Amino acid sequence: MLVQTKRTIMRPFMENDFGLLKQLCTSIKVMEFIPPHFGTETDLQIRERLDNYIAHHDEHGVGFCVVTDKNGKFLGRAGYCFIPEVNLYEIGYLLMPEYWGQGLATEIVSELINYAFDSLLLDSVCARTIAGNDASDNVLQKTGFSYIGERAFSMGDRVFIWNYYEHENEATLANTYQLYNTLVEDWDI
């Protein structure tokens, strides 16, 4: 999976990306709203996270990716994670604090939505934020996600309450609506 925006490139994590992921996972600001630890992570926790990202990509063909600018400078991570509780792919992102407030998150999420619908041919995607993460809530709303409400999701043996969002593929909905109308017109009532 390789996804590009106007200013960024997203590519799958590899074994030698531990140092990049460590930059994110040891930032107090970045990890404030990220479970399961809600704070900085140890090397062992970061290694487990990296292994999970790689395994997810191997299993599903998509996953969380390294995000760089066009010159290769590390910005963060973004991509997809399959959420079995809702049988949907989640769009997620984390950027280093020095890149916050520049519209990059909105740009990245918009392109991930396009990729999900145009390349992966998904009918819908979801996203989640922990209560209080207003900046991420705003990005999701700006990119067309609909707030569904609070939902409980398990992560290992812990349960977290999330703000839950979904975004439906408008083209799929239009095709379904058109097909429905065609079928209804053909019925003899």
C-alpha cells in the first residue's frame, strides 16, 4: 500500500522503522489520547506495536503506514486498522507535534478516505477518538465523517469508551439507491 497526498507519502512500516515509531510513541503530546497506555511507551511496547502494524498489513494488505513529506522527513503514521467489533476498517493517524495545525491531518484523512473507496472499494470506513481529543474530532468532521455516538471497544483485556464515527461511500450509496428505484419501478403493484 502506497498512498500519496499533495504533501505526504504513506508507505507500510518495516522492521527497521523502530526508531521512527519510537519518535511518536515517546512523545507525551502524541500519546496523550492513544491507548492502551495513554502516555509514552517503553521499547518493548513500541516493538510490540511495530510488530502488530507489520502483521496487520501482511494479513489485510493495508495497515498503519509511515508518513513522510516529499523529501522523506518523518511526519508520523497513518492508515487503516481492521476493527472486528464493527467489521470495518478504521482510519487513524498520529503526527509529530511540530506538524500539528498545518492541515496535514485533514489532507491525510481525506486521501485515506479516497483510497478506501476508490482503490479498496470499501462501502464505509470508521474512525474513533478518545473523549477530549477535540482536534481529531474536528478533523473527522471536516472530512465528512458522521458522529455516531460513544461506543465501547475492547483492546486486549481492557475496554475503552470512544467517540465513534463512520463515513459511507457516497458512490456506493447512489448506486444502491438507483438500483433500488429501478427494481421498484419494475414491480407490478
